[in-house]
Amino acid sequence: MVKLGIEGDWSPRLREVDIVDCTFRTRPSVSTDALRAALEFWGLKVNRHDGVDLRDFKPLLRGKGLSAPLVVLNVHGGKPRWRKAVGIYLGSQGDSELEGKKFYDSGFLLPAGVLRLARLQGRVVLSLGEGLGDFRMAKAVIAAGASAYIGTTGSDQADSASRLFFSLRFFYEMGRNGATVKEAWERARIHDPETRRFRLYVRRSGSGSRTGRAFMIPAPPVSVEIREAYSRSGKRRGGADWKPPKPEADIVWAPMAPCSNPALFRTILEEWGIKVNLRAFRTIRELGRLLTGKGISAPLVLFLTHGSEDESGNFGIRVERRPGKPGMGKVMGPDRIGRVINMPGKVLVMEGCDLGDPATAKAFLNGRIRAYIAGGGSPWRWSLDEHPGSMFIWQLFYELGVNRTTLREAWERARIHNCETRKYRLYARGGKISEAVPKEPRIVHAPAFVEGFERNTDNDWERDWNGYNFVRGISVPPPGRRAGLAFRMNFAFGEKPWPELWIDLSRHGHKWVNARGISFEVYVPHDIRLRKPLECVFRIIGERHEYSTAKLALGRGWNLVRLPFDSREWQGKNRDETLWQRERFNLGNVQPAKALWIALSGAGRNDVGSVYFDNVRLE
């Protein structure tokens, strides 16, 4: 079993989840089909276990058939009459072994019964039942061997929307952003009073597997980023400060070139209480008819479509793929969109890639729409099964449909997840739109700050890059009581010997002026076990050429790594070559600089831990 980190411990990327759906003549606490479909959409393996009574539930509590490190109990909770302890409702079919007020009463499995049955060694348990975040239940689950327990104190059985949203955000952080259990819980609970009811309990350090005591993690302070996003809300008025008059949305998609699964999005949005109408188009003519407003009845229109370049080099909506040419297809460009669109008062949300181009936004706003939201990054960064914009879309509609926020508030809150969701732009009618996207490299005069991982340089940064597989990075408070944020990179050399940090230097790269070197800081924790010191490699990647350093040794604590360009330790090669050769650094060869790459060298090692990167500067 994979060990998950608690209280700052290292946590690998989550890959598998067990969902226990045990209900008696009633629907689950949240839609199991919706939760499972969303997790599988993000590439997680989901094992579903169905049951109807205590006979089915007992083997699962004892660990039989459970293989994942994280278990979701999609059950109902409540209190038997005249009892204080909350229990898991399993129906009226009792069991001779547990019958009695101490273990099983009126169809509820009480904490004492959980303690007697459960064998949850090392697992993390997320319970979605009403009131199951009670300390008595947490104490029983922790004492039964679990390393952590998460449950809600909410008692409204009908309020499944917030519990589903908490689950989606929690698994998005763990599976997509590589967060620990504690970090994922902190980020999933901050959105509204209902999600803040979820509590996290962990095992006290040094406690035995069956005698461990539950300790409730106190609610963390709201981060600066979230506080700013929420405090800005409601201060402005205009086209974006608008609330939908009715909870209804039209989903427009292209069966010949799908961007995402419309049935999944429909299921999730309907959990938010939003009526969904599916509108498919197969030709440019059918798309044009929809853009004229025919067949569109909802105030919100979600386009699950790809963006591609047309003949003029501007991005438009792709209608279908061309045979034998992946990524290419028929495109309705912004010129044609601007001529046909007529959707007064509508709000358009584009989930697909490369549709946040200002020229495309201007074409849509010509149709008298109220607002236009688009972004989504570039198509080569993700596959159909793991589109990063899904969480942005779901939170956007959650805020609009459940929390009844304005469009601007929903957009600001949905952007805070990672670098991909921050690409989504909001264009409101009457706002200023630049005429074209600049296609020249950004000029950077040294000394200059390149990246601080605090979302202040607008760079596109990820980690764990392997071909076309990106795992989005997250920033965390740096060790040593430093101010600001740093970038934590997990490593497990037995699984991947070269964990990598990749930093894109804006869309068209950087042109460095008067630069004589580059530096960065990296922190190696004192408490991780290492057979020998860590080593890293640094590369500067240009459009045609790239340079790399030799292995750099890292000590414990903070390391300031300075790399002067006049050093004789650089190696270079053309981008289409594979062999590195000793070469004197020539800044002109890597202009414009497109990306920076830092990797830990772990070949032949089995060490596990985390390091922190901060403050990349030109000198």
C-alpha cells in the first residue's frame, strides 16, 4: 500500500480510490456515478463496492476487497433515537454479532461497532455521510488503524451538492496537483459554510495501530491568494457583475472533435441544481446556426470544443478532425464568428484550448453577449482524459448555481487552483480588449526576477514532466518561516529516477539583456533520510539550442545555486540532437529562452522525500 503524507509529510500522486456505496432503500449521500466518472476523467482508478445492509458492509470494513490507500464511505449518517452518538445508517437488517445498543441500534452502526469491525491499517477515510465528522466516529476509525479521517458535521441530508464539490476539489488537489491529505483538505474546505464543515482527524505521532488517538487538525487561516480572490468580490459593477436569472445552461459540443465528455458535465452540473440542455453540432453550418441563437434558451452557454488556428493564424472553434492529421480540422475562425453570432445577453464559457485569444473574444463580443470566459492552455499539454479545465468549469457553475455569486466572483474563485486554471480570462462587454496577442519575446533586463512561484510573474510552470504528461505544480509556504510561497517537488527515485521541474518563460519566450548568470534557491529538509547528498541538473532551453550544467550537489537546508554564464562547466547541444558536448555558454544561442528545467538525479537510488524551489533570478 502507498503511504500517504499527513501534517506536512510527503504525499505521492494519488492513483487509486475505493468507493464504498452502502445504502438501504435510499440514494447515496452523493451521486456515486458522478464522483466515479469525474475521478476516472482525471485518470484515477476507481474501485466501486456496492452493498445494501450490514452483511455487505462488514467485510469491507475489515479491509476485504479494498486495495486503494484512500477509501470513500458514501453512506448516510444520523443518530438513533435517544442516543448521542452518531452512526452509519445501514438499514433495519441487524446482525446477531452486533445487535444491542452499544454496537448497532435502529439501523445505525455506532462508533463502538466500527471499532469492533474495522481493519483500516494506514488508510485515509473520507466519509460523506451527514454528521459523521463527529469526534466519536473519528476516534473509532483512527483507533481501527486509519491514518486519517475526514467527515462533515453537516446534518442536511438534501445538501449533497457541497459534499460532492468538496470531494471533487479534494481529489483534484491530490490526484492532479500532488497535494498531501492536509493540503487537499485545506483547499477543498474554504469555499462556503457547507464545505467548511468538513473536519480532518489524524493519528497522533507514535501511537500504535490499534490504540492510536485521534487528533483534530485546527482550521487553517485562509491563504492570501484566496482571501484576495474573495475580498475583491462584489466591489465592481458592470457586465461581469451579473447573476443568472435561472439555473439553466446549454452545453454545446462537437461529436466529431470532442473536447470533453458532455454527459459527465451534465451529471455534475445537475448535481448543482442546474438544468442542462445538450446541443450538438457536426458541421460549420450547424455551429453557425447555434451561434445565431437558434436552439439556445439558457443564459449560460458552455462550449466543450477545441480551439485551432484558421487560415489566417487566428484561433477559432474546431468542428471536426481531418483524417490522418491529428490536431487539424475544419475551423470556424473569428472573422466568420463575428459575422454570424447573435446571442444578446448570454454568457459564453469555453472549456477548450486556445480560445482565450483576444481576437476570438472580440469576435464573440460582437454578438452582444454579456461576457466571455475562455483560456484552457494549449492542446499539447493534456490528453482528453485529463483536461485541466474541468475543475475550473465545475467550480464556476458551483459558485453560480449553489452559492449564487456574481459571474466575476465565480470566475475569480475558480481560477485559484493552479497555472492551468489561471489561464482562463474573463472578457465583459464594454471592457477593453487588446487587438492582438503579442508575438514577440518578452524583453527582460538583468538583474531581474524570473519566477518566485507566487503567481506574480505570470509564468506557465509545471512539474514532473515526462513527454506529454504534465502534473500541475502547486506552491506552498516555504520552510524556515520565510515569507511568500515556494514550489514543493516530491520525489520517489524508485518510481522515477529523474523528477523534473519545468518552467515555461511566457508564450513566446524571454529575450535576456545584460544577463551574466542565473541563480535559484532550493531547500533540502533536514529530516529526510538520504544515503548520500542530493544532486540536481539545471538547463536553459532556447528555441534552437539548449545548455545544461553538470550535477550540482545540494546540502541540507537552503542552498543558493549561482550559475555564471562565463563558467566552463556548461554543456550544449542543438534541440534536435541527443549528445551533450562541453561548450562555452553563448547567450545568443538560446535567445529567445523558452523554458528552464531543473531535475534531481536519482538513478540507482530509492530515496523518497520532497525539496522546495524558490526565487529564480537573472544576475
